[in-house]
Amino acid sequence: MDEIIVEVAHLRKEFDGTVAVDDVSFAIRRGEIVGLLGANGAGKTTTIQVLLGLTTPTAGSVRIFGQDFERHRVEILQRCNFSSAYTALPSNLKVWENLLIFARLYGVNGHRAKTEELLTLFEIPHLKDKITGHLSSGESTRVNLCKALLNDPELLLLDEPTASLDPNIADKVRKILRRIQRDRPITMIYTSHNMRDVEEICDRVLFLHKGRIMAEGTPQEVMARFQQKSLEEVFIRVARGGDVMGEGEEEAR
């Protein structure tokens, strides 16, 4: 679809004189899954925090669903959700209690049926009565994904969603996310250090290096530009030197 869901223009964020994000601009259409890639310190987390309203940009603008984020923050966030492998739910509650609380916070109608549906989708209905703090990291990740889908978000931000999953479960999660995208035009921003994940699930990728977008396009376009056989090879090349030119591009310029 052609509708622009996320529009970031000339985004800049400084922390005590250190530039974390430097003149970043991009647009994401409805129904796209876009990978936000880069080594640690590239600016991914800061960009995600700006999109979630957790930090205020030094300069630039963010529009989501066609609205200015600064002026319509609450309305926008009601249509979004977020999941991270590194963000824990309250550990002293049972899984169903956590999901019930978030369902009520989100104003979900028929929350019991929705909770059962999502637990079944991620193949973890047997965890419903377990204490959240006693779950494995992989189980916690899947419960967090259930939480993030409770309100049927139009924009879903995923930070390393398969980081703690074994290859079998990671493959299932990727397929579930793709199925959800096919069933309804949900837009996803997906950060990961697992390039196999990215190649399989992302329609486009944005490579960040030192706070700037150094390359963007479909995974295949980016691999072709760098003349590499995999996104992992591209990742290593960007992370080690910020080299964004394929062989022969320098001479062509």
C-alpha cells in the first residue's frame, strides 16, 4: 500500500554533545516490515526511543499516521505497540495476570478470548498460569510478543524479537509475524543482529552507521550494492568501516 505510516525528516539527537542520530530521514508505508540495522551504537535504539516518545529529538520531525508526533502523541501511541527481548514484564505476576492488566490498559474488548488466541498462536497456552519471573528467556520473549499484539496495533516496533529463541522457535516466530502481516496491513519496524531473520522477514532495510543511514533498499538490493552474498557480510563491512560503496562505485563517481 502507498499510505505513509511513519515519516521521519532530518532527525537529530544529541546527548551531552555526543551525536547519536545525525540527519536521519526515512518513510515507511502501511504493511511494510522494515529492518533498522547497524552495530551497537549505530543509532537504532535512539531512533526507536524517539518513535516511542521515550526521548525528545534535538532537531527534525516525526509524523506517524499522518500526524505530528509531538502534538498527537497519545492518539498515535494508542495505535502502536512495542516488544523487546530486553524488556521484562512484571516478574511476580502470572502470565495471564500480566496479559489481563495490559489488555485493560489498552482497552481491549473480549480480552480473555484475545489472550487465549495469542497464547495459542505463539504455542504457549501451557504457560498461562506460570509466574512470569520463572519463565525462560525464550518463553518470556513470546509472552512479550503476545502483550504487544493485544491491541491489534497498526504499527509494531520489535527490538530483537528472536534474540533469545532457539532456531526452531525463531523460525516459527518469523512465520507468525509474516502471517499476521498478510492477514492485516500491520506495519513493523524490526531491529535485529540476526541477518537471517532480516533477510527472511524484512521488505526493506535501513543500515545505520554512526547515527546516519548509510544504505537502504530491499535486502537483495543492499547485497547487490555491496557485492556481497549475504546481509551478514554487508553488516560486517559497514560495522568495521562504514564502507557503503561497492567495488567500482568510487571510480564511477
